[in-house]
Amino acid sequence: MLRLKLREIMFEKRWNARELSEATGIRWNSINDMMENQSKRWTVENLEKIMEVLEIEDISDLIEYVKEDASV
């Protein structure tokens, strides 16, 4: 499963969902869903806006692959 590392990045950079929303133009509740990994999909445009605003240069700094436990 793919997972956004948005919460960790925002914590490190001292951003909250509302601030990122204002800076990117993405609705704050969409940002919050992305932080909690509750979004089913992410648009390339939104990922690009987030990367630009948070000065992330490598997509692997934002997204990681986490192997799901097959026994669950």
C-alpha cells in the first residue's frame, strides 16, 4: 500500500493543515485526510503543489510503499 508521509513532514516543518491549505489552494479537510492517509487517491496536481510549498524535491520523501500484512 502507498502511504503519504505528509504528517511527519508537516510536523518537521511546523505546518498545520490550514496553513498548507492556504498556501496550496487545496481544501483543508482534503489536506487533513491526506495527513491521516484516509484519502483513496491523490491528484498529481495536489502532490505537486504540496511538494512545491513544502520544498520537497524527491517524491520518495513524500510517498512510501508499506507492505500490507496478509494475515489481517
